[in-house]
Amino acid sequence: MADGARDRTTTALAACAVAVAVFLAGCASGPRSSSGVASGRDGPGTNIPSDLDRVPDAEPRIEPIRSSGGTSKPYTVLGRGYQPITDDRPFRESGLASWYGRKFHAASTSSGEPYDMYAMTAAHKTLPLPSYVRVRNPANGREVIVRVNDRGPFVDGRVIDLSYTAALKLDLLRGVAPVEIERITNEDIRTGAWRRDSGTAYAAASPAPRATAASVSVPSAWVAPVAMMNAPAASTMPVAPQTPVMAMAPLEQQQPVAQAAPQAVEADVPPPPRQPIVVTDLAPMAPLDVPARTPSAASAAAPSAAAATGFWVQLGAFRERDGAETLLSQAARGLPSLAPQLRVFSEAGTHRLQAGPFASRNAAGEAVTQLRESLRIAPMVVERR
């Protein structure tokens, strides 16, 4: 009986081992974006093209958005439902970014296009396919524009899965890292509002039309008459008049600069008669007593640009300012010594609660440790320039 029991025990253990192996194999074949580089099962490949850091960003262009069906249908992954966006609304999000490489290179994406790890593309759970987003790495200030053509990543906390090249240009190849993403809407593309004068190259970019002096209507009374000559580029033209302006003509009397005639003006308008100068003694001036202003929470939340430079610790980013101010109050109560350094920066529709500035990145890192232990949050060091 003892031998039979041992045989049954051995058989049961073997069966359990097989079952565990089958289970692990099933986990390994899960959704694409749940693996990513963080799991160690993916990588950059062997024959990596050179100069990938010079690959142009995706050039935004208007592409139709499906209102229903196909990639716009609601879907469920790992028990969680997702509702894709089907309109042209603005969209901003902060969270973790990952990237995927050779394991999925040339495989079909959710949009039906083959995945190219060396192109400037990305995957998102709900943005329209295709659409365009600007991705920013707050740790170093780098930004790229990518074309969203895939779904993912289906891991809590992650907001976007980047191609290998996009991650390279953002300096995110070491693993998962915080990013900020902002959708470039069709309206932004139509008006050109998405462009920034940063010298960034874009794939299939067309040269922007050059501005000339003739494209701007200027009232003749606002500028001094000048001799006509070949107009220089718009960027080299003086913007201030060369003589003081004593009077302004009504807007209805605007005329092109080319029609100004100095000789005619001097001949038709006689100089004013000379009048004696009368000097009047004024009463002595006394200083006005102005009560000293006390710093308020609002002024503390809006520092000058000079005071904002340096290393800061970002506690959170919010669409509504109330969220940032609520976290500010909690942080001030939890770490009173850090309260004087807390600021809310409102930029591009996003309200960021940050503490600083700190003298060095290491000093900011010490504050990150304090905040993580006291408030149970995941702050990060950013550099404001």
C-alpha cells in the first residue's frame, strides 16, 4: 500500500508540473502590449539601421475617423472594456510608456497595417486609428510626434506603447518611464496650430509658405516713410518704426506703405506756428503710502519664469486645477517642510503640481523619496528650462 501511495503521489506531482507548464505557456501568448520590453521577451533586433535618432517625426495629416465599425467598435481585453474615441476632441494623458520591438516587427497591427519598429508609430487603447499624438518625456524635455495605428498597451498604468525608434528618440529604451501625451486633432492640422518653431524634421514634410512684407497690412501713419527696395525676409524686417509716432490715423484710412510720399506730405501740411514755452511750477510730490502686499496662495502658485528653472519634483498632472490644488493641500499637510516649495504650473491646459526648485538632480531625488514614503505617490524629477 505504501508503494502504491508513493506511485500515485509521484504521478500527481508530474501532472501538476505539466499543468503549470501549460498555464505558463498560455500566459506567454497573451495580448501583445502586455509583454513589451519590460518583460524581457522583446528587444531591438540584430541589424539595427544607423542614424535612427535622425528619423523624422510623423507628419500629421487629416485622415478620416470612422464613426462606427472596424477599429471604432467597443472591445474588451482581459475582462476590461474600452470605448474608442470617434470624434475630433482634444485629448491629454499622463502615465507610463513602454515600447515593442522585433517580436512584433512586420506583424499586423489593429489597423491592418504591418508594424514597423523603425517608423514613428505607437499603440493606444482608445484614440482613433489612425491619429497623431505628441509624446513628451518630462525627465529630459524631449518630444516626438507619432502616428497611432495599433491598440494597446493593456497593462495598468501604461498609456502608450511606442515603436523602437520613437522610444530611442525620447531616450526611453531602458524600460517603462513616465510620459505626457497630447492628441493633434484634425482641426489642429487644418489650421497649422500643431506646428512649433523648434526645427523638428517631419516625415514627408512640405516647406511652410514664406511670409513677406506684402502679406501684412500696416497703417501708413504708424511707420516712417522709406524708399522702396527689395523686401528682405520676414524674419529680418524691423518691427518698430524708425521715427516717433505723434498721431495715429483711423483704421479706415489704412494705406500700403508703398504709397507713402514724404515730399507730398511736407508740401501739403504746413508746420505748426511757433508758440512760446511756458514753464509752470508744480507742487512738490510726496510719496504715497501703499500697504505691503502679503504673499497669497495664488501668487505662490504662479512663480516667475526665472524662478521656475532648475530641477523640480512633479507630484501629479491634472486636467482640472482643483485636482492639483487638492493634492497641494495634502502634500503640505503631510510634509510641512516642503510646503513653501510647492507650486501649480498651468501650461497648455494641464495643471502640474511640482515642488522646487532644487539645486541638483540628487537633491530633487531625495525629495522624491520623502514624498513616496509620506504620501504613497510616485513622483518624478523634471527639469524646467
